[in-house]
Amino acid sequence: MAVRFVESSRLPTAWGEFDMHGFEDVEANKEHLVLTLGDVSGGEPVLARVHSECLTGDALFSMRCDCGNQLQAALEAIAREGRGALFYLRQEGRGIGLLNKIRAYRLQDAGADTVEANERLGFGADMRDYSILHPMLEHLHIKSVRLMTNNPRKVAALEELGIEVAERIPLHTGSNPHNEKYLATKAGKLGHMIGGEG
């Protein structure tokens, strides 16, 4: 895995001052970030969120998904705790890219659900590759996490990388009338634990 650390800097936010660490995936020509708060290098499990880029939700405030709300809630939780890490992976649209995501949205406008739309475009339901996390976690000396996620596949992916998931913390936020079908599909077809401890 050709992911290399590039540089770190401070990043003041509305919730606190984080350290921002930049990584370059040479093979995929993608750049990824990790925001950390406090000392994450000890042996204690680190409160963490693995967040895949969602330009429409994170930056454009889309109500078609819950991504932007989850991003904000994770940063708030880390700030409250005073210690944690948010991994921001450039894997737009569950790995299909921004323009294909717009194509998938058009299919959803015509009645397809989020999984069907990806499949009609010739993609898998979830194309994300979590192996890129391994060099980032190693660089930050993180061996155990308390993972904020509703996605059991994400838990399994980290455990396959040799990262202990000491706890899964549900992250239920951002539900609205525009994303009811999307959230139901994530629960029904992708196994997300939505609407309770699952």
C-alpha cells in the first residue's frame, strides 16, 4: 500500500484546535486527512470516526444523506472527549467518484435506491477500500479504537487490518424526509445498524 505521510499542521475549528495530518495515496493519486485531538499514541483506545468524503453532504449541506451530520457529530464528540481521531478518506460516493455519484442520484430521482443505482452503473454497492487506513494508523501509533459508526463492515475491515475495535459507538443523526429511503436501504441492504443499538 503506497500511502505516505506528507505533513502535519494545526487546524482551528468551531469545536477546538485539531492537528491535521496529510497522507498521499500514490497508486490511486488521492490525498487523505486525519484530524487528531490530544495524544492518540498511547495504548488506550482512541475515539475515532472513519469518514468517507461526501462533497454533497459535507460541504453542500445535502439532505439526501446523513454524511455531513455524522461528520459534524463526530468532530463534536472528539472535542467533548478532548482526545480522538477523524480519518477523512477521499472515497466519494462509497468509492464510485463524484460524477458517477451524480449519475447515481439521477437514477435515484427516477426511483432506484442507492444500491440499485450503483449497480445499474456497473459498480458494487460499496467500493471503498479501508486498507489505506493501515499506514495512517501506524503513523499515528493507534492500535485500538472506539469507532463511531453504524456500519458493521467498517468494524470488520479495521479488525482485518489488525486494529482492535474496543467499542462500536452508534452515530444516529441527520435523519430527515429526504433521506428516509436512503437510510432504510443502508439498513436493509448494507447491514447498517440504524435506529438503535442494532
